[in-house]
Amino acid sequence: MTSLGPDRSRGWFVLAAVAAVAFLVLTVLVATDATQDLDVAARDYFRPDDVWGTTQIRVDVIVEGLKPRNVAPLLVLVAVAVSLRRKSWRPAVFAGLLAGVAGVLTMLTKVILERPDPHDDMSAVGGSFPSGHMVSVLICLGGALLVVQQRPRWWEWVLVGLVDLAMGLSLLLQAAHWLTDVVGGLLLGVAVLAAAIGWRGTARGGWVDEGRPRRTRQRAVGTGPRAPGRTGGAHSP
């Protein structure tokens, strides 16, 4: 693996730390009901009178199509395929650790807070904060990108971010989550993903190039095999 370098890895760790602190602060605010007025105002703005109309039906394609049980298999398939192609267990383990850490943190927070959703319902896996849809989209799409490439291009990250933002907007339009649920899911996903990128940049061993034959080049002069009867000196007349 080509190392990201100490500066780039440090930058990812800083981003992870900032997102983690912001998530913890938001969690405390949600737990103390300090954000309830903001959440209610956002719910009334995005879905006035709780009407299920054309907009809600249209965005349901995003909410249902990219729900956790649909995007998780994508990460699994990509990780397994890359591991088989490179004959290495490392891409699969990396993907498993990434998804596992994000999943445990999400479920743990949901169970501790036990926050009802905007319709005063509780899911079978805990409360509404943070949004599991937001976390899973960012972790699974971003994780698949990292398994395939060592350094994804900036526009590829933009695409992943836009998909996650589309999910967040769709959840708000359906009043399936509070605004702070969506923001919390985004912050948690960014924290875990950025920490994983930073760790991978400093870890030893290959993730992308492992399993591929290394090609060596011969220099044009002085390193190739000598022709019979030739010496390193001047040409014979």
C-alpha cells in the first residue's frame, strides 16, 4: 500500500476527532431535549401537517432503495470480490471492521437514548437518534470505495456525500427522522470513515496493490544483459 503520508493521515484523524466531538455534543443536547424546538420546527417545515403526498412517494424510492439492509450487501460483495481477486483477506477484514464499528456505535447510542421518531414510534433496534440510514449509506458506499481504491478522487467523495445528503433530505421530507437524527448520523459516519482512512494510511501492508505481481524495470543503460562478445568499453573497429 502506498502510504498517505503523516500529514494526510493526520488530517483525516483531525477530521475524525472534530466529527466525533460534534457528535458527542449533539448527543448530549438531544438527550437533554435542548434541540426539541428546532426539531419540531424542521419537521413542520419539511412535511407540513404530516401529509403523505407526491413528494413523500417520490423520495420513498431513496429511503427504501438505500436502506441499511440494501446497502450493506453491496459493501460485503465488493469486499469479498476484491479479497478473492487479490488473494488477500485484508480488504474483507477492513470492510468488516469499518461496518462493525459504525454499527455498534449506532446501535449503542440508539439503545441508550431511546428517542422516539417524529411519529412517536420506536424501532425494533432502538431509538431514532442517530439515523441508521445516514450512517449506513456513508459507511457502505464510502467503505466500498476505499476497498477498491487506495486514494479515491475528490469527485468520488462528492458523489458519496451527495447520495448521503439526498437520503437525509428524503428522511426529513417523510418526517421519518428528526433533523438532529440526520445530522447525528452524518457526523457519526464521517467520524468513523475518516478515522478508518487515517488508520489505513499509517498501517503497514498493502490493501490495494497486494496480490498483484510487481514489475521491475531494467534501466536503459548498464543494467540489461550484455550481448555475447561485447564489453563495457569502446566498440571494436
